[in-house]
Amino acid sequence: MDFPKKKTSFTVRRDSLGSLEIPTQQHFLVTTRSSSHYELDTTGGAAAATFSSSWSGQPPTLTTMRTTSSMANNDNREMQHADNEEEEDDHKANHIPSLTYTTDESDVWRAHNALEHYQQRGQFWNVDKLKSIRRYYVIAMTGILQGCVAYFVNLGSSALIEWKFDTAQAWLQQGHIGRAGVFFVATQLFLALCATLFVWWVPMSAGSGIPEVKCFLNGIDLPNVGDISTLYAKVLGIMCSVSAGFPVGKEGPMVHSGAVIATVLATHTNLRTPLSSSASFLWHASFRSSAAGANPGATPTSSSGNSSTHNTTLRNDVRVRNMVVCGAAAGVCTAFAAPIGGILFALEEGASYWGPSLTWRTFFCSMMAFTTLLVLNTLGSMFGKVGFNKLFSFGNFIYEQGGFSSFAVYELVGFVAIGALGGLIGAVFNHTNQVLTKWRLKHINPVRHKLRRSLEVLFLSLLISIITFTLPLWVWRTCTPIPRPNMKALTEAQVKSEQVMLKQLVQFTCPEGFYNELASLLVTDPGVAIRHLFHLHEHVFSDGTLLIFFGVYISLAVVVYGIAIPSGLFVPSLLSGAALGRYLGNVLFRVVWAFGRIGGNGSAADARAARVTADALAFSNIYALVGAAAVLGGMARMTISLTVILLECTGNEQYVLPLMLTLMAARLVGQMFNHDLYHIHIHFKRGVHFLEAELKSIPSHHDLTARQIMSDKVVFFRPVEKVGNIVSTLMCCKHSFFPVVDPEDNSVLFGTIGRNELCILLEHRAFGYPASSAKADQGNNHCADEDIVYFQGQSFTPMVQWAELEKSEHPRYPQIQEITRRVLDRNDMDCLMDLRPYANTAPITIQQKASVGRTYELFRTLGMRFLPVVNRYNQVVGTITRADLSPESLAKTVLVQSKKNR
């Protein structure tokens, strides 16, 4: 390999270390086969410096470094909380690390980029184009696979629900009510048991998954949130929980499934052979996941040279984060058949960090997902027209008044009022679920009591099954004749659609030609019930039925959300809100008609005039749409994305303004009382410090500075450090990043280095004996023959390349406990490691006098994990982590400062 022949070197004189010559010629470590130590030849501005044979004297003393023994024996030891997982807590469950969204600009990183561009210079097909193609390949595969998953979930859950209800209905028609009830309850109990067993297997699969995805995109590395086992449990579990009759939806879990698919593809796909690797990624990823779980410190299969670079192109936190955003957008797209709504959902609710390029990538991923879903839905008609009724779609809302809108302008005031009512309902819903979740965390959800969680699921399943079956049987037994469509008022297409929906009304125990109103909402597929409320022009549901259904369904939904099953809240909120909206539409129609008749003299002409006035109002199905948006908006507090999702589901742009007004009113009213439900559940997660988009005004009004909120107890390394000190420090504390401080240069900040990089260096044995050590002549050379490169009569050992440091086993890095057991021995503790080539020599820092507002903005905007605080001499005086910027920590600091100022 040819390198520039010009050699530039400089000498750094140090009293204890002697002379260090740092040439910039080539990136190999010189080693002699007859000695057990490395000779210094750090090259290319990026080599792994070791220790020159010309060194004299003893290794540097460790008075400035707190070792394991001193930390263990010193009751007043000082330990820096260098990451959010370092927050001391009573349980190890609170140890949740953060993700690294900033690049470490080390010397090996600079050399890697320089060599890469040097090799590709002047070529049309360069490395950037290759990376871009690989990136979009992963994005496309994410959309395609998510479309397949959504189709499978839709198909499976619909088949189970149809089989369950058809079998029970057959028993009812034969007069065997008891057998039908036993079958109905037993089937739902079995499906509920299957759903909770999947959560028993993978606890991360419980709930909707949206809070977990939001945490990941905010920079919190929740355990198993992106594992392939989570995908299996989520997909199969949501099919069972929806089919078990729980008031849950499968739309939220689709967001999580898309995020998992994106994570697995980005971290497990071999990008040199993408087609074969993606075809088998589910099996391959599950094998790696189980193997890593059994042996988390297993040695990764490392590759050298360009192959390692190719295989790890997407394996870092920033790129995985961008893939997860695309996966979340694809999840919403396939859940609602709303590609643009999925993009806006990822922007509004998902991503904490957004860029212009991410907009195009999410658009591309949603396009591929939607295309896949539509192609799969044409299979039933031999690639003919798409059956949108097979998707979760509300059905198209057409212009019922010709070219005019289906509502009057003065009705917008009523829509705003419904939105405000939905905000109140959402606030009550969120508060009630918050209280229930606190009770569950205290009595049911301890880590060691999985059985209690499963028993709760079975109890609630039994309760819901009994309520669902007995309410139409005993409470609302009225049998109503099935109406006929109004042939004069409807078009031919509307009449056909109306006839299809009327046939879907549930007969239950009624005779032929009649239906049970409450059973048509409770004992049917939730998607079918929503289409009934949105599109039936006949008043097939009485006010009493709508009120009973709304009260029962939303009460069950608030209790169910948070139990040990995969569940979403979009469909329960939409369905209960649609029932409420349709009821309000019926009431408003009768009120307007009654007032119109009161103003007249009771003649037939006055009655007709009152009827005309009432008919000018929007039909109750429009109010059902507004009510659904109001309740969902009051719970989730989404505005832009939810407006577009509902518009794409309805297929009619005339409802833009009513939906905007409704959702804005619901958000404003709901925010007066509490947060949205997803944020409430995020704050219930122990050890999670979610950084909001903006800092609350209270800390900034108290003129807090970075020095007041930082931790001033710093654990650091020196540029050249003893292996024993590194190992003991990694063993005794949970820091993820460490400052590198040079005590012989006025203790200025040299850079920072991460725990993962240190573990990789230890695993690759990137250290050597000092020349003065007696062990240097014992011939204990740890370099294997295949690692030696002979060049110009000398033997060279390649340095630890950047490709090995850049997530060689992302996201599962070697652990220090396994390294000490498998790789290191007692003799290695006296070796020295040069951290300078691997340290981030351009760390982002903040001055100690900076305001807390600027500190928060810098930390969150750049997606930082660890922020050193320096004085005007660039000396580290403390560190700030995610935990230090949490609302609880800032509030505590405000109280302390207030007491000092008294």
C-alpha cells in the first residue's frame, strides 16, 4: 500500500514519559516479533499510538485517577453521572442508557474519511453514492416488509373475529343461547391468554409501542425496543388482543412494528449482499438476538478492511434513528391507508430531530409501504381494483349536496363545541388511566409478578366478554326492523353501499329481518361499527343505544389500556367518539326542529318549514366524524397529522376546516388539565428522562446556569492510561462517557471517550507493555500471525480501524465483565493504552456561566449524551447529562437555589 512519502513529525516532551515521536506517515503500529511490547509509530494523524522502546523511567503515577481500590475504600468517593443510566437508583431496572447522536471526531475517524475519499477521488461511482443506494434500499425494504406485516395482521384478525362472531351467531339462531355464551366467553379468554403470553415472553411488546418509539427517537435506548422478538410478539399479540374483544386497536402497534423492522434491517442487513440478507433477516436477526442474550459479551465476527466498512454502513445511532422514523411513518401509513398522514405523524409526534433529507426518506418509505399494501389487497380480485374495504378505512364521504358542502357555516360553532367537549373527555380519560396505571405499578406490575399481570388480563377478558354478551341479551333486547335505503335521496352507488352495510347489522337473538342495535355496535368488528356510524343515512341507532355504547366502551377502554397485552387507542377513541358525535347530531336535529315549530302557529306549513330548517343541518354521520376526531384529539392531542389522517380516510377535502377547528379546540381544552396519554405513560417509565422540545419557563426564570445544574464530581482518564485503571473504572461505575484530561498540561480537556470504544479497544488488545517493564522481554506477544503485515522487512500490526469502533457489533457491544473473563488476564493490568487516537478531540462543551436555557437547547438540539462543562481555561469543572436536565432535577435545583437566596 502506497502512502504519501512526506513524513511530518513532532516531539512532545514529558518528564515521566520521555520523548513521544508522532509521525504522520502511515497507519500501522510497528512491532518486533521478539519483544512483547509495541514501538510507537502513530501515523496518518490517526494511528493507534503505543509506547516507544526509548521510554525511560516508570509509568505515570495514578494520583490524578481514582482507581477501583480507592473508590471502593473511600466512603466519600466522587462519581460523575456521565449519562442518564448513571443516576443512582435502588433497582437495576432504572439503568437505561442513552443513544449517541453526535459524531466522535477522533484521529482514527479523520484517517478513515481521508483514506476513503483518497481512494474514491476522481471516480464517478464513489462511496457516497454507494452509501446512498444502500440507505434507500433499506428504506424500501422497510416499507415493503411493513406493508406485508400490516396485511397479515389485518387478514388474521379479521378472520378470527369473523369466525368467532359467525359461530356464536349460528348457536344463537338455533336457540342455544347458553352454548353461544360459553363459546363466546371461552374463545375470548383463550385469545386473551395467547395475547398476554406473548407479553410474558417479551414485556416490551405490551401497549401500543408509541411511547417506546418516541423515547428511542428522543435518544433513550430502552431495552429490547427494537429486537426482532418484540416484532414477533407485537404482531401475533395484537392479532389475539383485537380478536379477543378488548376495546383496543391495531394501529398503534403498527407504528412499533415499523420501527422494529427498520431497526433490524439497519443493524442486521449485510449491505454487500442485501438481497439475500434481507430475505432471511428475520431468522438471522432472531438467532443473533437469542445468541446475544445468552452471551452478551460474545466476540463479534470482525472483518477488516473495506468489508467491515461496507457491512456497517448503517450501523450507528444517527442512521438507525432516521430509519426508525421512516418505519414509524410506514406503520401509520399501513394502519390507516394514509401515507401523507404517516409522514406528518412521524414529524409531529415521533421524531425529536428532523431534517430536510428525512422528509424525502419518510415519503419514499410510506410510498413503498402503501404500494405494497395495495398490491396485496388486489390479490383477491386477480390484480384488479383495490378493495379498500379490506383496509382500515372509514369509506369515502361524498358531496351529498351536489357541489355544495355537507354542512352549514354556522355549524362550525357546534363543531368547536364538540371539540371542546372531546378535550374534556380526553382529559378525564387520561387522568383516570393515569390513576389506574399508578395503582397497577404499585400492586400488579412489579417485575417479579408477571403472573399478576396475566391474571388481570384474564379477569378483564372475562368481565368484558360477559358485558359484551349480556348487554344486548338482557339490557337492550329490542329488535328493530332492518330499514330499506331511500332510493330517491341516494345515488345508485350510495344505495349499493347502504345495502351492504345494512346486511352487516347483527341479528343476535332477533328474528329474520330484524337486528339488535346494541349488538350491531358491540358484537361486531370495530371497523364495521365505525363505518355504520359514519355512513348509514338511516337512523338505525337510537339515542339510548348510542349513549349506552359510548359509556360502556370508553369506560372499558380506559381500564384496558396499560394491561399486559399489545394494544392501541386510536380505534377505541374513534369508535366511542363517533357514537357520541352521532348522538349529538341527532339531538341537534330535534332541537332545531322543535324550536322551528315553537315559533309558528302549529300549522302544517310551519311544520314543513321547521323540517326544512332542520334538514339544512349536516346529517348525524358528519357529527359522528367530528365526534371521533374530538375524542381522539382530546386523548392524543394531535392536530396536523390527525387532520390529514382523517382526511385521507374519508377521501373528502371539504372536512378540512371542521376537523381543524375540532382538533384545535380539543387540544387547547385538554392541555389545560394534563398531558397527552403517551407522555403520561413515558413519565411512568422508571429511569427515563424524556427531553421535551422546549424547556419549561420556571428554570429559566430563576437564572440558573450550567454550573448550578452540573455534577461536579468527575471521573476522567488521562491520554495515556494504565489498563488496570481503565478496567477497574469501567467495572465500578456505569458511566458511558469519560473526559480525557491531561494533568501535565494544566489539566485542560484533551477530549472525550466512550465506554463502548474502551471496551472494543480492550477486546482488540490495543495496548502494550512499557519499554522499561521487565515483562517487555518475556516474549509474550499477543499478536496472532494472521494479524501481522510484513512491509519493507518490518512486521506491522494494523491499528484498530474506525470500522471496528463504529458499531462493529451495534447495538450490542462487548461488556467489560465478559472482556475481563475471556480476553484479559492479570498480566495485562500493567500494560498502557494510548487513548489519544481514539478520543474525540473536538468535543462539544459549554461554559460554566451559560444559562440553563442555552444548555438545554444545545443538549437537545444536537442530540447529545454527555456535555462537559468547562471554565475559561478549558478545564473540566463538571458534566451535564440527560438526568441533570430532567424536570425533576431542575425543580430540585430551583428549590436549593431558593433556599440559598433566603
